[in-house]
Amino acid sequence: MNPELRTSVDVSGSFAADLHEVLREAAGRGPLATDEMTGATVVLRQGDLEKLAHDHRLLGIGLTLFDMMGIADGPLRDWYRGLMFTTDGDYHRRIRSLVSRAFTPRSVETLRAAAAEMAAAAVASVQHGGDLVEAFSALATRLIWTTRRANDPGSDLVTALLAAEADGERLTHAETVNMIANLLVAGHDTAGSQIPCSTLVALQHHEQLTGVHEDAVRLASTTAETMRLEPSIPIIPRTAVAPIDLHNTTIPAGSMVFLCIAAARRDETSWREPDRFDPDRFTKSDTAKLLNFGAGTLYCLGTALAKIAVEESLRAVLGADPRLRLAEDPADIPWRQVLGRSPTRLLVRPN
């Protein structure tokens, strides 16, 4: 496949409601496409994503976007180069080793009660009608700052970062500031965008979800299914550091690669009836992998925290009494994009 003959697709500019139609058309023409805005190779199939997510020839996006925009220096570039998700090599491994101690699933699980309380309060505020996007807007960010244990009020995530130690090393002041910036981005935008995306899907299929809020296994599966159908982050950007041969074409070293999870989640070669909402899909052993949070050495350390935030938000929405219903047609809801994508509003009313 000659790169010049690939399907051209406006992934960067199609993060709104028409995203899936744009990607469906592109995937129908082949497994690879070229992003119109950046020239990046867009990988569209689930199987390819699963392999490339672990491929040592793909590294984080680094400063490629800054180079593309001609930003050769400055404080923003300096700050961005120090973030964990833009780094690789020894520095990345050191930071990750330290930070991971604050993000083990077991330690993060202690935040679930706080997440549930915040979500319940948010839903209660719109029980007679209102906007769930506004109600949930601060939940993920507040969760980062909240205490993890009732009997240890100083043990929040930021405190845990300050205390993190490996082989006698700790985060420097600058590294701690950068990591807190990572947390704020993850809470305010990434997880904060996934909550309304998942809530929209759940409200559209409320009739299939009776009792799910009382069943931890089904709630986890339902949450994963909403993330599959409406991921807040539709692409994972990477940079090729060596040539990669894929589908009769060569992705040259130095080029950007977009692992398009939004397209891969609806790949009919890997998912049974991919456009159908199946709340029990992820209770089955033969279900494909959900790569919304990356994989390998760049797997998002905040995954467990993000899942708790979304799960407890859905639990509160699905357990509302009386039930909440969308007050407008989903087709009329506008979308917005920062780093993630999400509906700008979710107006609800009691059933």
C-alpha cells in the first residue's frame, strides 16, 4: 500500500458526535489511513493496535507536535518535555517506578467510598432536572485531592507522591510539580471527559441496566462497554523510532502514528456485533482487550482511579430514584474537545 494512496481522514478535527461515522467510512476502505491535519498514520484495526501498543519501535509522542508546529523552545515546551507521558528511557522508568507506588489498584480502591459520595451528591443535585455534565464536572479532580483513609487524613495522592521512594530516591521538587500537573490533566480532562461520555451511553440504554448499580461485576462490565463505545480519548499518539512494515506499507522512522482506539473498538473482525451495546460483554472470557488506557510501558498509571470515578458516577446515575432520563435527543447534543472529547451537556429529568 503506497502511503499516498491511503484513505485521508480528519481524525484530529472529528472528535465530535460524527467521529464514528468518519472512522467507519475510513475503516471500510482499509486498515490504515492518513490524518489530514498532521500526516500521521492512523491505525484502525483492533489486532494491529494490540500488537503495536507493545512494539518497542513506537515511543510516546514526545515533542513531535511541538516540532511540527515550529515551537523550538520556550517554557511550555520545557514543561511538556518533563511530563511522564511524553518521556521514555531511563528517566521515564525512574519516574514511573516512584509514582506507581501511589497508584496501585489496592491503594486507589480506598478512594471508592469518596467517589461514591461525590457521585451521589452530584446526581442528587439534578434529581428534579438539570445538567449532569455540570454536576459531575469537578468529581475526577476532587478525587485526586481527597483523603484515601478516614483514619489517616494526610494520606492523599499528592502526599503519596511526596512520600514515594525507590532505591533511596524520591521525586525532585520539579518532578513532583510536573506529576501534579499530570494528575490535574488526567482528572480534569481525561477522566473528567470519560464520565459524561459513559453517562450518555448508559442513559441511552437505561432499560438494559436495571439492577446493574447493585452488582459490582455487571457495573464494571457496563462501564467498560460504555468506554468501548464512546472513548473520551479516541487516539493514542505515538512516534515511530524505527521503520515499521504494516499492511504492505512502511511507516518511516520519525513519523507520527495514531493508534485509533475509537475505530478499533468497533472493528467487526475482533468484536461481536461491535455497534451493539452489550452490558455483559466484558464478563465473557473471549472478549477482546480494551486499550483505552494504553499498554506496555506507557500504560496509564491512573487507570484504576479513572475506572473508579466512572464506575461510581454510573452507579449513582443508574441508582437514581426516580430514574433519570435524557431531556433531549442525543443527536442534538453538541460535543467539545480539549485533549479528550465529551458532550457539552447532558440535560436530564426524572422519569
